Amino acid sequence: MSNAERLWNLRDGVLAWLYDLRVDGVTIAEAEPTAFMAATSWSDTEVTRAELNDAIGWLKDEGYAEGIGTMQGVVLRPSLSPYGEKYAASGRSVRDLPGIVEVQSPYLH
């Protein structure tokens, strides 16, 4: 798997994981790689804390997630935003770029 594919797969995996936590009524103080990998049956190489927090930070910046960002790059109390919850329920990839997906361009996917 290329680094780009891993990045997008991780973002999708984190979105789905946060959605499952929401559905189960579970809140977390901080995202832990071992909990993420166990809950999602992550099959690629081990996810680092930095990668996991980068994915959550990206989801937060794009409006899919909420939480409190720290100077160390950690997002405390990560959860889905209302938009992120609806998007995760749709089963679509964050790679689909809402509102732009209709454009047929080889550079978007």
C-alpha cells in the first residue's frame, strides 16, 4: 500500500471508528492506536499515535470531527460532528470530497 493510500484509508478508518463509538455511546479522552487497531481490525502496519492524531486533526479541520486540539497535535475528546456523523452513516469515503465528487477527474481519486 502506498503512503497516499494508507493516509486516505486511515482517515476513512478513523471516521468509521468514531462513528462506531458514537453509536455505542462511548466517549474517549484521547485516541489510542491500540484501541483503534483492535476495533477496526486494521490490517496494515501498526498505526502510530502521531498518524492517528494527524487523521483526527484532518477530520476536525474538514468538519467531520470535533475535539480540543493541543499544541502537541493531540485532539482531546475526539468525536464526530453532526455533519461527520451523517457522512459516516452514508458509508462514503472522505476521499469523495463532498460537492465535488460529481466532477469526473482522474486527479480526485
